[in-house]
Amino acid sequence: MSANTISLDIGGTNVKWGLVSPNMVLLEQGSVANQWNDVDGLVAGLAGLVAPYASQVSCVGVSVPGTVDEADPQGTVLGGGRLSYLDGAALGAELSFATSLPVTVENNGKACALGEYAAGALKGTSLGVVLVIGAGIGGGIISHGRILRGAHNFAGEFSFLRTTPFEGRLRLEDAMAGTCGWEALKREILNAKGMLDMGDVDGYALFDWINRGDADALRGLHEYSKQLCLWILNLQCVIDPEVIAVGGGISAQPALLEALITTMRAMVADLPHKEIPRPKIVACEHAGEGSLLGVAYEARRRTSKVQL
């Protein structure tokens, strides 16, 4: 049996898969549409993706939206985001039964953070943070090669940080999810350009404006950067990581990282409390494949006696 791992990253639209070598190299990868609407259908579909590689792998890693307790041998998912049918599903146990392979289930943001530790921007760090910019803010905290989970497996759920009392239903605009997610960047740029009614503008158009030096778009990017840098500075005070790696689709745009670094430099220069360290902000190295690498790393760690 090979020491390779098959990784599955379950999203609301697609399921990505990857064959990962012991030295964290993606040997093969692909994706299929997530056409399933219940647990039984999903498990059958995932087992079908694993089947061609069953003789080449020693374990399976699954990345999911939702919370998973590391100590739960069933790999039960709590929550599940848009995939509400995952809530309460013993996904690890069911997929293990269907494939006859050990299965590890992990939150997708935390898997991404592990991927950056295993083979990316956090490699060699003793304490690092990944912030994945999407509809909300995913990611995780990595301490000495392990996910920092907290007492209730909730550490690193950055989206829920908020500026208003915890009363009533969370409004995105009052939380890190709403002030730092992808829609916040879009909102700031369209507001600066006086185009808030153009809700269908995509990221390519936004960064086309930015990269062409459009003054309004640059002003919107600066306003967004101030919000994200403020949250990052707060995280630096609480966690004090060596590195904060920013991921998600828009993190691949050099203009975003440049804006964050420039804004943070100015923000820290004006701080009266000089003992607060300036956060080291970098881009994730595996914006699209981090979760595949990270869940492979975690699956091998949990199913092998070899210390990684």
C-alpha cells in the first residue's frame, strides 16, 4: 500500500480532489460539480472519487465547511454552512465504511492553514495564522504544526469577531466577515466609484481598475485595507503570531498584499504603544490547493505512528 493520500475538499459548488505524496506534492488533482443534496449521495459520490486510487493510498482526508472535533472517531460535522445536510453527519465513519480506508475529516479553513504550514507560507513557523478571504473569513491558527483548536474546537473562527453586542442575529456588516470578506472589498470600491447599484461586478473587473491605477478603485482598496489591517492588528495583540498569511481567491492579486503591507506600516508607525509588534503579512502560497494539502497532512498525522 502506498503512503500517498487522497484529499477531498467539499465546497458548496464543487468538490476538489487531489492525490498527495508523502512530501506534500500534488501528483494529480481535479474537481467535479457538487451535485449531491444529502449525505448518502455525497458519500457515494466521494467514494467514487476515491475508488480509482484506493490501491495507491493509505488514508483519505476530507475538508468540509463546519466544525469537527479532533477527538471524535466518527468525524461528525457540526454546522456545514450552505451544505446544511452535513450538520450532524458522521461523515468520517460513513466514508470509511464505503472505501475501507481510514478517513480524517477537518474544517476547510483549518485544513488550509495546515497546508500552508506543511508546504507553504507558514512552513518553519512555531505560531502562524491563515486568513482566507471569501464570503466570510476562514482560516486557522497553527501552533508547532498542530491546529490550535481551543476548548470547544472553535478557535480561529474569525468571521464571528464583531464590533457590536452579541444580541440578535449577526449582521455581516458588524462582524469581521462583513468588513473584511470579498463583498466588503467590492462594496468599498463600488462606493468610491459611485457605482453601488452594479452588484454583478466581479473580482476581475475590480482588480482591472486597480491595476490600471483607477484613483477611485485605489481609494476603495485603501479603505478596505484599513479595516482588514485593524482586525489583523487586534489578532496580533491576542495571538502574537510570527506570520499572518492571507489566502482566498483575491489574495493572488499582488495589489492586495501591497496595500495591506503599506497600510499596516503606516498604522503601526502611528501607534503610541511601541511594544506592539508589527504583523508580518504574506500571501498564502497555495490559494486553491491549501485545503487539499492540509487535510492530507492531518490525515497522515492521525493515521501514522511516524512523527511528522
